[in-house]
Amino acid sequence: MKSVSQTLLAAALCALAAGCNQTPPATEQSAPATTTTTPAAPAPTPDSAAAASTIPATETPPPATVPAAAAPQTVRVSFRFKPGAAADGPSGPKTSAHLLLAGGKTQDIDLGQFTGKPDVVTKEKAKLAGFPSGMLLGFRSYDPGSGTSQDLAVMNVGGRQLRIVQRRVEENAEKVPEFQTSRELDLPANALVEVAPTKK
């Protein structure tokens, strides 16, 4: 009986000692996880969708069109001489001189009355008589009664105009006068001027 009581007492002491030696489990506290949330884009409203649909798209302007250059237009120039009014005195008959332009707009330009029949000058004669070096065509009329010559030349001014120049040369003059412009005629755009044979 005594041994049983000792055994129970020893068991109780052991149980008590075991309870005193146990350490309570450490309390672990985990930090709450931080979650970053991105706010969602607001859903488009009907008004904003309609406004977006009315914004015009950027359009690339069409390239500028370059007008085609006009084709050269040939203009033929020539003289024509017709009998004019009868002259008074020893000067002889008069001749009516005309400048003809054919091509594009045909023109017949009356150059006036000249004594006798004008002599169309060649390049060689024109150089000897002091005509303009760049002339297209020209002529000289001579009045034997007064010893006076009338010279006329037609110049091409940059393909834009025909310039008619004239001078009066006295037979005994010490100095030959310069040609003076008497008329200018406009040419069509891109005119290509050619000299045609003189019409009689």
C-alpha cells in the first residue's frame, strides 16, 4: 500500500515537473501582405464614344499637280510689198510694205509707204549697211530724188516680242543715225519664230 502511494506521488511530481518545464509556443505574427491595386480605367460613356467618332482623321493632302509646259508654237514672219499711192514729183511710185505673221494668230501689219520698191537685205548687206546684228529680216528703200534711204528691220526680243526699228539716212550725212523703235508686237507664249520668203 505504501509502495502504491509512493508510485502515485512520483507520477504526480513528474507530471508537475513536465508541466513546469514546457515553454509556451512562440506566437508568430505574420505581417499582412501589402497588395497594390491599379484602378481600372473607367468604361467609355456613350457621349465620349460619340465625340471620339466625330474627330476627323488626319488626311494627307494630294501632291500639287505641275501644269505641263505648252508646246512651242511656230510663227513665220515675212514681208509683202504691194503697189502704193502715186508719188508727186521725181520720187517715183510708192510701195506699201506689210509685215505678215502666220501661226497662232495671223496678222498683217501695215508698215507704211516707201519710195520705189524696197530692197530686202541679206545678212551680208545688213552687216555692210549697219543694220542690227540680231535682226530677223529687213529692207531698204531709196529715193533717188532726195538721195535719202529708209531702213527698216525686225528684231526678235527674247521670243516674247517682235520689235520694228527704223531710220532715215541722208546721202551726205556725216554720221549714220541709230535705229529707233517704231512698234512692238507681242508673240504667243513659247513662240518659235521663223523667217519665211518675202511675198510679192
